[in-house]
Amino acid sequence: MKEIEAHIYGNVQAVGFRQYTKKHADKIGIVGWVKNLDDGSVECVAQGKEAELKIFVGHIQKGPYFADVDNAMIDWHDDPQDVLSEFEIII
């Protein structure tokens, strides 16, 4: 199992980005979480197989229709310390 930690910058809040991320995570079978940060960016941690995470990264680099992703910084990790069981939106 692999893990990514992503920070997404641009017009990514108040555009359905967290719901979009959860929808694609659930569809692909990825677990983790997504939340808005005070600086206007979005943070996401996701776990799964490398091939599935690559597909997921493609989705978050694009974002939903009304989003405008300027930059998505993705850090990859092998063997996550805390294995998660579902994908959730943190409010």
C-alpha cells in the first residue's frame, strides 16, 4: 500500500473540491481524507495501490468544473504508519 499527501492551491474552496475528491476516491477505492485549510488551499491524504493513486492524483490535479488548480504538490510515501479504512471529508 502507498500513501500520498497532497496540497492543492488555486481556486479550490467553495467550488465542491472536497466532494469531488471524495466521489473519485470512493469510485476508485481509495481511503483517506480531505479538508480545507485556512490559507485557501486543500489538503488531502490518500492510501491505496500505486496504480489507483496515480489515477486519483490526475483527478485532484484537475479538480471539479468550477475549480482552478494552480498547483498540486504531491508527496508519495511507502507503507503508511496509520492505515485508514474509509475516505472522509474533514470539516
